[in-house]
Amino acid sequence: MTEPTGEGANDPTDDSATTIEVVDNPARSRFELLDGGRVIGIASYAVVHAEGGGDGGDVDRVVFFHTEVDPEYEGRGLAGRLADFALSSTVAAGRQIVALCPYIKVYLRRHPEPYAAHVVRPTDADVDAADEAARAAAG
């Protein structure tokens, strides 16, 4: 997702003055909010793979456990843009959403559609995967 350059191109506090992009970076297990290539926000996740027999009844789950936006960019709706892209991408990939991150939980409560049918309760495996991913990201 890329936002076009706007009229306020000379005002660094104007969100439309820059190109804001949201991308999935699966190598780092996170969606990234970028401003001119600089990471200004992240939505970290862990993927828990389905353990079914391939009958279509089981699907992978994306466990969102941490979201943050650089304080310099707060208050511009960018965290919501990041959450929307991350959740929409998860649904488009045919995966279920597990919200451990407080921000993602609130976002889903405020914007239940089109995500509600894809949100599942966390399992112990989901929590373990998020803990492991958080440790890996920190270390």
C-alpha cells in the first residue's frame, strides 16, 4: 500500500507530504510501515502452521503480538493503516487471525468487519509461538 504525495509536500508534519508504504517482511515476521524506505512502525507476528491432514479444515494462524509506531509519527492514523493492511493481508492469504497484541485487539473491536469471521481465540501453541518470536526479535 502506498500513499501518494500530497499538496503539503513542503510540510514535514503533513502525512501527505511523504510516501507511506506498508509491506509484509516475512523474513523478519512483521508487517512494516515505511516512510521513504525507513521503518517507522511494525506489527510483529508469528505463524502457527495448521496440523491437519490437508482436508482444508485446518488453516494457518497469524499471531499478532506487538505493534508500534515511531513516536514522531503518532497521532496520524498510521497504526490503524498498518493494522488494516496486516489484517487484510492475513485474511487474503486464507489464514486466521490471533490477536495477542493490545492494539490489534482494540482495532478488531472497533473494526470487526471484514475480519470477525477470521478471528480465533489463542491456543497455548499460539502463545508459545509469540513468546519465541518475541525473544528472537529481541535477541
